[in-house]
Amino acid sequence: MEKKNKMPFKGTKEQEAQLRAVIAEHKDEKGAAIPVLHKAQDIYGYLPIEVQEIIAEGLGVPLAEIYGIVTFYTQFSLNPKGEYQIGVCLGTACYVKGSGDILQEIKDILKIDVGECTPDGKFSLDATRCVGACGLAPVVTINDDVYGRLTKGEIGGILAKY
């Protein structure tokens, strides 16, 4: 289906019990899949195939339908998020000022691609669209921290702080 994660699924029995309770609560509702998927992502932090299978079985819908929803809506993630979530703005202003090169530098340093998480769970990387800080282009966010007017050479030092 999707690229393999570098991190194995580590769901707990407690998380599964929470998920099954959510499914039971919504099972007979029309359009239950989306609210269940939102709750599942709150529980696990992302929606690996193992979680999608539980939801499909619990709601009595094909796995392909659940997967289709997860891959269609951008708020759902198939991959785990790191302790530090990096977002590189690829909006027009940032891209024109070099955010593509900055994104490549981060990928090279962390050895992950967009949508992936480092094997230690420390960093995840996403390409974003405009973050509303065009005057600071190019912009990178790490959790709630915003870094602007960046150059490729600054990236190593910024990541080292985390």
C-alpha cells in the first residue's frame, strides 16, 4: 500500500481497548468511519494498517474503504510522527527563496523522506504549504518553533538543538 515505515507498529492492549470502545460507540452511526479514524489517530498518533484493519472489521466495511479515506484526507497520517515534527514550507514565497534546497538538506541529514519518521522516533518530516510567514521565507517549523530566512548551511545547527 504505502512505503514501509522505519518504525514497527507498537500498539498496546490499552490502546486497542480504547479503539474498540470508540468503534462500539459509533458502529451504528451513518458515516462513522471519519470520526472513528480521528479518534484512532488521537489514540495512536497515526493510522498504521494494523489500526485500519481493526476499524474496518469493527465497522463492517472493506479495508480498502478505510484506506481510501485515510489516504484522501490530509489530516490523517499513515506514518508515525516524531517527538519533533519538522515542517518545511513549500508555498510560493518559500519555494522561490530556496525551501526546496532546505528540504533536501534536512532529508540528507536525517536520512528520511517526506512523511517519514527517524528510526529513533525523534524527528518526522513533512512538506507543508503556506504557513503564513511569507515575510520570513524560507520557513521551517519544528513543533511550535518557527525558523525563517534560512539557508541550507543553518539546518545542521538547528537540528542539533533538538
